[in-house]
Amino acid sequence: MTTSADEGQFLNMLLKLINAKNTMEIGVYTGYSLLATALALPDDGKIFAMDINRENYELGLPVIQKAGVAHKIDFKEGPAMPVLDELVQDEKNHGSFDFIFVDADKDNYLNYHKRLIELVKVGGLIGYDNTLWNGSVVAPPDAPLRKYVRYYRDFVLELNKALAVDPRIEICMLPVGDGITLCRRLK
């Protein structure tokens, strides 16, 4: 349950290429992707990180501190939806994020997208993790799947379909890790 090493390297390089400075991460777990992001940002860069479990975040925090990037992270424990609703209500937050990475509750990805599209700047990126969902998105409906894979499969499929037809973004789905879909905001 962590971002794969190839995906971490990819995110790190991507953030450098787009000169990201203000980012958000929804779903931190132990912080591997958070570390990759923090290492890519300039010294005055910021990551607003949210997760429902502070204990998991604190497991990885010593590594983040040892890397000297903990000052870039503003961690908030709890569900992301109420926080996102609050951010969207304040128009000064609209278009304020260069990059947003989502690796959390798959059944809320579409709800997140409805809010994040307002918060990411035009030309900025939103990355949704696990969009290949263990390969289940291309499996036949009767394929034998683990219970949790089957449960979230329909949510991931619904997200993939919605992103493909959203005129506000252009997308690129990459088979890195368990699949990451990058959404570049157009308008």
C-alpha cells in the first residue's frame, strides 16, 4: 500500500519539469510519494497533505525529516472532503495549486475531482493513482478478482470514463505503478 518506486521517481521528475511550488496530496499513508514530492520542490515549496490516519504519516516522518524537507509539509489529519469544500468556498484558493496527487479512497475520486478542478491552476496537473486498479479495469466482468479489487473497480472505471470526456482537462494514463492518470487543466 505505497506508491511504487518507479512512480515516485516519475512524480519527482514531473514536478521538477513543471516547476511546481504549491502542491496538494490527498492520501499520504506513510509518505513515500510525499517525500518524492517534497524532494522535487524548491526550498520554499509547499505541500498541503491530508490523510485520515496521522499514525501512518508519522511512521514515515523520520525519513522525511532526515531528508530535510519536513518544513515543506502542512499535514492535516481527517477526511479530505470537508477540507476541500472549505478551500473551494474561498475564491483565493481557486487556481492556486500547481500539482495535486490523489491516492486515497477510490469511491471519492470523482467527488475529489469536482473540487480539485477549481483548485488546480490552468496548465496545472492533477494525478490520480491506481487508475488501472490491479488490471481489473480491462478484465471481463466475470473475472475472478479479490473482494476489495472488485468493490472499487466500478468506482475506478467511472472515474476513468468521466475524465476521458471532461472538456476542462486533457489526460494521459500511464502504466506506471498501478496506473496514474494525469489531468492537465485546460480551462
